[in-house]
Amino acid sequence: TKLNELHQGELMGEDDADERHKLEQRLQLLKERKGVRMAELELMLKLTANLPEILTSALVLPAPVATVEMDTDHPKKGFPMQRDDEVEHFAMNVVMRYEHSIGWTPYDVSKDGEHYDIRSESKASERKYIEVKGRAQSGAVMLTGPEVDKLRQLAERAYLYVVTFCKGEKPRLRIIQNPISLLSPEMLYRQVQFLVEENDWSSKGEEVGLEG
């Protein structure tokens, strides 16, 4: 309607060329958008109501809890190791005390879903990301798939602290920096648990003295 009025004005000598040009461009744009929309509707009408074809299926299971103690030093493949909460708690306390003793500030993040147990910070703002494994005596330790991935991702900032003889009078602590680059974890349970043999972890890193 507005464009028609402008055309009539042109005939009457009252031409507003700029306004008329803008309206003509706007009308052309609307026609183009209408054409695109009509093509989309045409495609929608061609859709069928057939059910989707199932190509495959998968069963997703939660990963078993990381283990720190087991009944035997030679677990059978295909069976997850068992967890000893008392040993785990003792090992965490040992590592927290050790970090304080060397002037670092440790934070327990084991319940935060970070896939490591302790974040420790120095006065110079350096950080260590520590996975803690404890044993009542000694032996193999277990890493979960997410723990292996996180330790590999953190590389030089990642540490594996293995606390042995947690139920004895003199616990021992071995520290391994960038553990995945040094160790050879063996898949034990459906790619969600990996076994690190004692002769593997005990030959890497260094054993440090602990205060009484």
C-alpha cells in the first residue's frame, strides 16, 4: 500500500525516490525469504514416519571404586579389587602430613570428582596433583581408567604417592612424578581398572622418610 502511494505521488510530481527504493528492496527481500520458506515446507511434506533403524547398542556401567587394599597380591583378571577404607584414610593422612612437613599446603579433593586425591600448593604458587594409593603391607596398586587418563593429562604436574605398611608401625612413602610415563599399568577389569605391580612402582620415583 505504501509503495502504491509513492508511485501515485510520482505521477503527481511528488516523488520520494529514496523511500520508494527502500520499500522496493524490502519487498524483494520478503519475496526471497518466502521462496526459501516454501522450499523448506516442501521438504517437510516429503518426510516419512518410518521408525529409525537401530545400528548398535551399548550397556554403560559405572566404574568400580578405586582400590587401595586386597586379600591377595595376585588378583584374578576380570575381578575388581576390594577397598579398605581404613587403609585409604591412613594413607591420605600420611600424605597430608608429609606435604605440610615440606612447606606445601595440601587440599583434600578426593570427594570433588577430580580423579586425583590431593592438590598441593607451594608458597611460590606451584601445584602438585597427587593420586594416593595405600596398602596395609605392600604389593600391587590399582588405578581406575579416569585416574590413568587424568595422570597422563597432567604429565609433569601429576604425582603418585604410594603409602605402604599402613597397618604397621613404620609406614613408607614412595613418590613418583609423571607416573604414567614411567609405569606400565596392566588392564585388569574391563578397561576401567589397571593394575600396577609392586616391582613396577617400587622401582620408580623415590622413597622419602616420614616423621614419626
